[in-house]
Amino acid sequence: MDLHELRRQDYTLEEISQEVLVAFGDFFRDQCPTSVVRASEPLGFDQNLWDRLVEMGTTTMGLPESAGGDGAGVIELALVAEEFGRAVAPVPYIEHVVTSRALAAAATPALDQVLAGAADGSHIVALASYPIQPGSKQLVPAGAVAKSVLGLAGDDLILYTVEQSPALVRNQGHTPLAWWDFDSAGSRIVVATGANAHAIFKRAHDERMVLMASALVGMTESALALTVEFTKTRETMGVLISTLQGVAFPLTDIATNIAGARNIARKAAWFLDNEPDQRPELPAIAMVYSAQTATHGTTNAAHFQGGLGFTLEADVSLYFLRSKGWSALAGDPSAHLVDIGDHVLASAK
Amino acid sequence: MDFALIDLDEEHRALQLEIREYLTELFTPDVFAQEHEFGDGFNKKVYEGLGARGWLYPELPATQGGADFTPLQQRIMDLELDRQDARIMMMRGTSSLPMSAVRKYMPSDMAEPILKACAQGQAVMCLGYSEPDGGSDIANAKVRAVQDGDMWTINGSKMWTTGAHVSTYTFLVTRTDPDAPKHKGITMFLVPLDTPGVTIQGIRTFSGERTNIVYYEDVQIHDRYRIGGVNDGWSVLHGPLDAEHSIGVDMSDGLTDLSIGAGFCKVLAGSIVEVAEWANKTTGPDGRSMAEDTRVRERLGAALVEYEAGINTPGPMGRVRASDALVKQSAILQDLLGPAGLLPMDEEGSIGNGDTEYAHRFAQGTGTYGGTVEVFRTIIAQHVLGLPKASYPGSKVFLAGKKKS
């Protein structure tokens, strides 16, 4: 850690990024009210919303121009993720986008057909969280709607494809989780080998952490907004509960955490786009901090709506259940902390 | 967005080198030793040395004793000062608040020599805001100033006047109309601290920093030392207060710290690096390197996450977040070091420069000075979340206990 490095600390979004944020904010507000989120349960997938999202160019924007995409960076994808999370939209945005990008990075002709299907949204792809061991199954995020899953087996990066996605396993976050038995997958394509395989897989995980971090920021902000409004109308003993410091101060902590988590996620995205080797620990930092922010934020947002916040009927429950239901898909924060710690130790040598 | 290294041209690179060399000359071991012993947040040799080159407040025009530094040059200077020891520069930060008020409100024949002495490092100024029975509620000031012709008589006491014992002036909040609502009966003065009737008594804090209680006993001050209108002190205070709370600062050039708690984070970073270096060269009781111990790895990871949280959270929120980060993490990092983590620098067997032992003591003040974190949470509740302002019995109190009829 060189604390005295002369780097810019400019967090202001470029005009084009600002436009992405506004466009997707509008899109999800119009197309994904909480009624759509509720109607998608328990699968957590809405085909109509997915089709509209594809029409918006979401599945191609992050692909390189050589693969028919728009060459957008992680930063633009992270801004979309923020709005996606704000709506807790029932679509496999993060899994599909980072896996498509990994497939495009591998640039194997054998993948052309899958990539074309991924680009037009008809063939959903996902990422295995852990290295694949023979004879063992894995819970795969978006695995119940994905036709292909990218995973690391030994030193090979392999794309496993099935005719029919495996069945949903119901889960706390109402996401399309499914057990994948890779041994019985119909088709397997070796996408990359050796160091290249590890590099592509790691990059995809880093991108997933940054996009998830951004999504959790948006999600927490939605929960906070509901609770802020609630506390401005709810009275106790003749005063609005929002005037009580015991209520107001914890809410300010949520807002404070959100503000920082958003900036860390965006900064991590910037480094992935511009200087990926400089701050390799930032994606994990973004992930851990957003997971903490979301857990703490949605827990308290539900709590400050009292008993009402504990009911399924209250929309704040949507965010509370997904804060863990989504963040847990990107790995145990403690494991990430150990990795971050290793980075600190290595740079202090 | 831009987090890139700034590619300096030859001219700026030369300036950076010149600054680095000059600071290395100025910050001799005795400077650090003095700060360690007395906790002044000030050093005469360093301040005068910087002032001689216009580098103490280099952002000021050369005609005002500065160096016409651009924001980039200013950033270069600040990072180089951080490399040395930011603690010693505390009184510079404190002085810059009243300096802007002096420039704005005092007649120029009065203001110029005062500002010149400050720019040259020959004078620093302290803030006479808080009082013994109320810290962060500045508008509650009870130090009384009574006018008689051209002269004012000041009586009362101020607390937490950090740097009073090294300052030439104090920027004093006084009560001039006890019958008016509390924000409307305040007048500001710039009081020379060598005026008869002023007594300064040191208070040591467990961070090592010295602060003071200052007594004012029939202190006679000419009306020329008044800053701003009589009973208009609250609007005079607002400029400096806003600056202290980082309100309305333009950061789009990326040359300013985003968080006003960034300074606290530097102390945390010092401790993180110290613990990591210690772990790398220390063998645990089981014969393995402490760097392989999962407790150490996970806690260092957590501390770095908190460091990033502190520096990446904007403005007033960043101050709260950075303080929380430092308070919690410094305690945890110190635990990792075991009993040796309790030893201050220079004791036999102390770890590193004692940065972790220091960080844990220093941390506790960061939740209080410049306004407690609760004051800041109140600001965030109202200005970020738009929550209604709470009404407290004391918020519009008439200090004399009766309303003016």
C-alpha cells in the first residue's frame, strides 16, 4: 500500500455513464415494479422482463466489438447492476453477463454458437462458483434457467451444456438456484487450458463480485427508501419516529454505508477496466463491504418498520430476503477477507 | 471517474523533488521527538521554514504570503507532508479556518499584518469555540463580552482550545446578547492570547495530544478585534464551520480527499502495515509464521475493508465512517499483537514504530473533535435522508431564561 501515490480521486461519472444509469433506472422502474418481483417467485425469473432487457442491449453491451458487442466496461455494467439490484429484478443479469464475457475472452471458434445465443438472450449462461470435482454436484446461481455453465475442472476451463436446465431448488432469495451434476452434462467444450483458464475464471469471478457489490448497493438503497418514508409518517408518543435518534441514527449509518459501498464498487470496476493488476484485492473488498452493507441495511430497514416490516406483505421483506439470498452466491465474506489479508501481507514484505 | 496515477511533467516532478528534499531537511528527529513528548500539533522551526517559502498555505496568492499553488501542486505538497508526519501540521489546518474570516471581515490594515504573520509561520490561531459545560453545541456559548465604548470586556472560560499555548490569537465565540435567541446573540472576536487576563492551562489527552482550557478574566479587547457584526457571529462562524464539515467543496478535479475522515484512515493504514510487517517476520507459538495464521489474515483483510470504507465515503458521512473504522479496527489490530502491542515506541520489544499502540489511543478523539459523530449523524439525517428536525428544549433556548418582550 503506497499511501502517498499521486492518483486522482475522481468519482464523478462521465456523461455516457450517467446516461446508462438513468436509462436503466427508468427501465427497471417501468418494467419491474415489486408486483413483477413477487409474481416471479419462487423461480425468480421473468421471461418477459428478460426479453425486454435483451431488447435494451443488456446482453451485448458488455461483449467486445469482435463478438458483436458494444465493448462497454465493467463500470457501465456495474451501473446497470446498481439499478438491477434496486429493482431486485428476477433476471440472471450478473451471471449471464460475466459468463458471456468470459466466453468471449476465450475466443474459441467452438463457442460461436453458444455466444450468439448468449448475445441474443436465448441461451442463458452461468458461472460455477467452485472448482468442479468429479462425482460431486454444485449449487449453481441461475443454474435453473441456464443451459450452459462455465466451470474450472483442474486446469481446464470447461463449458458444460444441457438440453434441459436442472430443476429449481427453492431458496431464501428466490433466485433460480439449481444443483448441477457436471458428470452427466450432455456436452462439454474445453474453453481454455492452463494459466489462461485460471486467468479467465478469476476475472469472471472478480467481475461477478463487483457487479454483485453494485447490485447490493441498489437493493439496500431501495429498502432504506421505504423505511425512511415509513418513519416520516409513523408516530409514537406524539412524535414522528424519524425524529428519535434511536431510529434516525441507525438509518444514517445505512445511508453512510451505501455511499461508501457504491464508491468502492465503482472504483473496483474502474480498476478492472483500466489497471486490473494494480488493485487485485478491490473486487473482494467491494463484495465484502456491500454484503455487510446489505445485511445490516436491510435488517435494520425491516426492523424500523416494526412488526409490519417482519411481514411478507411489506415490500421491505423482498429486499431483506434477497440481501442474503444474493450476496451468499458470491462466496463467504470471511473467505474473501482471508484473501484480502494475504494481499496485505504480501505487499508488506 | 479517474483513479489513474497523475503523470507529472518535468516542472511538477522537479517541484515534488524540491518539496521532498526540503521537508526531509525540516523534519529532523528532534521535531518528531518534540511532537511525541508534547503533542503540540505544531513546530516553530517547521512552520517558519515552510512559511519562508510560501509553502505553509501555498494555495494563497504570493501577495498574501502563499505560493500561488494550483490544486495539483497543493496535492503534491499535502502528500509529501503526509510522508513526514501530518500530526505536526494540525495547527495549520486549525489556523486556516479563522484566517478566512479575518480576511473577509477585518479592515485590511488590521488583517494584513495578522495574515502575513500566519503565512510566514510566525503566528498560528486556535479555535475558542467549546466551553466546559458544552462541547459541540457551539451556539450555546456563555463566555460573555460586554461593550463599553471602543472596548469590550470578556469573561468566562473555553475548553478544548487545542493549540492555545502555541497560538498568537484565538478565534473566540462570545455571548453579547443573552436575551436574544441563542444563535442571534453571538459575536466573534480575534483575541491576542498575550492580553492580560488570559490564562492557559494544559490538558493532556490519552492520544498524546495536548489541548487546553483557557480562562478569560476581565480581558479588555478593542472593538477593532471584533470580526463581523455585533450579534452576527453565527453567520461569521458558518463559513469556517461549513469548511470544517466539508460542505460545498468541489471535488471534481479528483485532487481532494473524498472523505473528511481520510486523515483518520492514514492512522489506520499505518497500523495495518505495521501489523502485516510484524506478522511476516514473527513466528507463532506453533512454530509457523504469523502470516499463515488465519486469524491474522482475516483480521488484516477486515481492517483493509474498513480502511477503504473510510476513504471512499464522501464528506460528512466519511468523517463518521472513518472514525468508526479507526475506533473498531485499531482495537482489534492491537489485540493481534498481544502484550507487546501495549508498548509505546522506544520501549524494549515494542512493535514497529508503536503505530498500532498509538492508533488505539488516537482513535478515541476522532469521534469527538470537530463536532461529535452524533452531531454529524444529525446533519446526515437532515441533509442526506431528509428526516425532520427534532425539536429539543435547548435548541432555541433563551440563555437568560426569558424572552425579550
